[in-house]
Amino acid sequence: MVVLAALAGCTSILGGGPSETELTQNATYEWDTNATASYNVSRSEFTGVVTVENSTFVDLYRRGELGNDEPLDVAALQYRYPNGTVVTANDSALSAETRNSRLNVSLPQAGGQVAFTADRPTGKQFTTPVFVEGVSHEVTLPPRARVGVPLLSRVSPSSDSTRVVDNRMTIRWEELSRSSLIVRYYLARDLPLFGGLGGVLVLVGIGGSVYYLRQIRVLKRRREEIAPDVETEDDDFGDDGPPPGMR
């Protein structure tokens, strides 16, 4: 029976899901955001604050390496009522369990905000499924992280605006309806490094071009030095005068 329950997608030994200890961890969230869904990204984890309207649950998940859905392993789960009261997972009205390869978070009532913390792979990229579509989203990058330089960064889908406050950039989408968002960023300190590398490559290219032109000139000069001897032989051949019958 346990195996059947696991295959059905319910919480079980095989189904996994965050433990009660993880769900009830302490955390401080920025509830008063300017977006329906906002994410605060750090080096190895991120926090999410999502406003859920007209629903008593929200599914949290991430894309696996094969493109399949996997339950998002969250911690410090909290919910804020519209009146500002905040409850944690210690409250029986706020719970989470794995269903159909997603983490189903049951809310105390329809509406309000749910907040969570989740690990993320280290690296200069943040990606997440869109849990609530057709609404505004914001992603705040780690300190000194930036987007905007081609090849070094990518924002998909294209954002509507960016702003920098206290050396942290926030990317905003006014209405996001895609299934996922991707942000690849660089650090401000990387620009001089890439600029210097680009300068070196330019100098190498110029040096190669100069060397190539010099080689062409050397070959041309050698050909000019040989050419007069060839022309002289042709002139000598023509000194015998016109052919017979033309004299």
C-alpha cells in the first residue's frame, strides 16, 4: 500500500518533500513588495514571496535536468493574511505535501501571500517556473550582479524595466505569462576583466594583420626583384627583328 501511495504522487517515503523541521525554520521576508511574485536571489539560495488570489493552494516545483517537474524543496514556509497577520508551518492551516511531482502548499484561506526559502545551484543564473501567470514579477539579483551586456547576460522573456538600489539590481516584468523565467547575469567586477581580454584579442588581431601585410609586401618586393630578368629575356628574344616576310 505504501508503494501504491507513492506512485500516486502523495507524500510518502518515496514521494519525499520537506520535513517539518525544514518547513518551520525561522526566516524574515520582505512582504511589502511591488510585484505579485518577487524573488530575492543570493549565492546558494533564494526566497520567494508570492501573492495567491482566488485559490487556497499553490504548487511549487522546479524543472529537472530532463525537463520534468520536481517538487521544490522549500524551508521556512510562511503565510500572511490580507490583514497582515503572519503564520508559519506550525499552524495546522498551512501545510505542504508532494502531489504529482509538485509540492502542493495548502493555504489557510483564499488570497494572501505565501513565502518560502529554497536552495539553488551556485552559478550566475537563476531560473524558476512561473507559479502565478499573467501578473507582475520581480527578481532581485545578488550584490553587484548585473544584466544588460550581450553575451555576458540573458533575460528571458525580456524584462520591462530594471533598477539598482543599494548595489542590487531588480528586474521587473509587468505581466508574465510564460511558463518559466531565466536570468543569466554577470558581476560588475567582471566587466574590466572581459574588457581587458577583449583589448588583448584586438591587439592580437591587429598584430596578426600587420604581420600578414608585411609578409605580402616582402613577397611582392621579391617578385619585383625577379621580374626585370624575365622581362630582359623577352626583350632579347625580340631583337632579331620582325619575322620573315615582314622585313
